[in-house]
Amino acid sequence: MQRLAPALRQDNVPLDLISLIKTILAATKEISFRVSQAHLGGLMGSTLDENIQGEIQKKLDVVANELFKDILLESGFVKAISSEEEDDAVAGNEEGKFIVSFDPLDGSSNIDINSLIGTIFSIHEAPAGIEAGDNDMFKLSGNKQVCAGYVLYGPSTMLVMTTGSGTHFYVLDRTHGGYLLVERNVQVPADTQEFAINMSNQRFWQAPMQNYINDLLAGDTGPRGKNFNMRWIAAMVGDIHRVLCRGGLFTYPADSKNPEQPHKLRLMYEANPMAFLLEQAGGLAMTSTGRIMDIEPDSIHQRVEVIMGSKNEVEKCLSYYQ
């Protein structure tokens, strides 16, 4: 097993990006500890505040966001950051080479039941000619990411990351406090018999997704001729991790529950980084109309529909929209 820095050098990652990644991971180590001690440290439950998404913040959401924000802004590596928990971009060092988008604690509804949660991050090179505090700094497509990853706080704390040379798994070794490479160039099986979707929204889906899911549920008596299992963790990090480990399809499709907000997941710090990870592992990451990483964002909190996972199954799902 390799330590983090040698593994990144093997992928020809430049030293300044390695330094930024190590800074991000320092925050995740602290979050991992805070998560493990939340019941003992008075960090369970919700605050009285809502974030920009209109969601009630959990106490751990706030702590994780402040940890990330402080360590990144103090590092000097970043020109600006954007977070699920911040209304706008937060300026850093005007000379910083990178910008970072992150969801400090994905799966907040799982906190109080001691289930899977995680951190998602995406790194771009900072565009020139835009001031650090300008939200336009982040209007970059997923194609321009130089690194993306997530940290899953489960029985072990696991880092899944890509810098464009494959998707690799690392595990936090608590004996020396560093992440160790445990699997290089993970590959998502092209075929699957598992899918993940929030079935409680079924009545709000568009007809193509309704028809696709109905055919999966019909199993070997339906047109697909095989049985499917449904899995739903309610944390994107957990559901995508399962797809990376053994294949599957994860989707949060467009729905009509709130006509003014037909999509759930955020492009910059959820869909784009997960799309980068899956494509580097041989999977597909799409909307019903095109590739996620081709989308030119119009805001730092833009939402998109998501259909991603095993290549052949994603393509089969998309065929229902044609």
C-alpha cells in the first residue's frame, strides 16, 4: 500500500495540486473524528437555521463547513471556495491557483441515525481576470476539473479520488494518520442488476423514467428478462460508492413535485465530481439530454438531473427518453 503523496506523484500530479489535496484531506481527518464523537460532543441534531438550499442545517453541517472553509482559506492555495452551506463564493487568496467547490457533509439526514455520510469536493484551476469573490469564477464545466473526490465516513474512513488518471481508493490509516492507497484504477462493471432511486417520488417522475423503473420492477417476468434489486442509502456518497465497488445505476431524475425546482442534486459539488469519478472508472454520468460534465453552469448552486453508473444500464435507461 502506497501513501498518498507517492501515489499522486505516480499519476504525475503537480506539487501545488498535491499540496492542496493534502490540505483538503487534513480537514476530512478532523471531520472524521468529529463525526465519530458527535454523540459525545453535543453535535447531534439540527440548528435553527436554513442554508441557501432552504434545508435545515445539522450541527455537524455547520462544523464541517467551517473546518473546510478555514483550512482552505488559510492555506493560500485557493482563490475562492464555494460550498453547499454558503450563499455565495467566498474569496481567498487573489493569487491562488485553484478554486474548490464542496459539500462538506453529504447525507445529513443520516447523521442522527449513525448511517453513512461523507464529504464531496471538486477542484478547478482558477480562471484569470475574475476577482476572487465573484460567483462567475465558478462557471466552469466539469470537463475542466483537475481533481474530484469524496471521503466516506463509514466503518473505515475512505477516500475515493481522481486527478484524471483513473479512480483510486484510499483508506485512512489511524495508526499514522495518513491515507493509504488500497485499490488503483477501479472499474465499474458495464452490466448490473442493481439500481438506486428515491421511490417515494415515483408519482412525480416523467413518463420515460416511470416506464424504465416499471420494467426493472417487473424483473424476469418483464421485458428486461432479469431481476433487479433496489438499494437506497439516502446519501449520494454511499450510493455512488456502492456503484464504484460492484456496479449499479444511481439516478435522481427530474420530477414535477415542485415545478419551480425540477432537479435535486447540485451540479458543482455533487454531480460534477461524481461524474468525473465514474467516467474515470469506465461508467457513464448523464442527464436525460446529455453528458453532465459538458454542462456550462449558470450558478454555483445550479441543480441537475442525474443518471449515472454502469455504462450499459445508463444507456438502457436513456433509450427510454428517445
